[in-house]
Amino acid sequence: MSDTMQPFYCGTQYMDWQSANCDRCKKGTDWSNMPPAFRCDIEEALSLAAIREGSIPLPIAEQEKQL
């Protein structure tokens, strides 16, 4: 059994989710700083997954289910 999971089918699905959720959240990333300052573990894990292999740790996936 893997300790990671792939939450999105493709990058476009991730971007749609981020736009509908993270971009509207008060804990969303502060893009005015470089490097960006993540304020949310879920958004950070999803963003890193988008530029890596697409998987996030299961504990993060469990948090995401509770949203």
C-alpha cells in the first residue's frame, strides 16, 4: 500500500480546483513575495505535486476530504 495518492487526473483539473478553492481562501498563497509564502499545508502539497509526479501524502489527502 502506498503512502501517497494522486488527487487529480491532470494539471488542468488541479488548476480548476485551485482557482475555485485556494485562490478564494483567506489562507491562500501570498504571491506578492518571492518565493511565494504558502500559508496552507494542503495548497503547498498540491502545488508541489503539480510540478513533481502528481502525488500528495495521505495525511494531506485526509485533510482535503474534510474541506
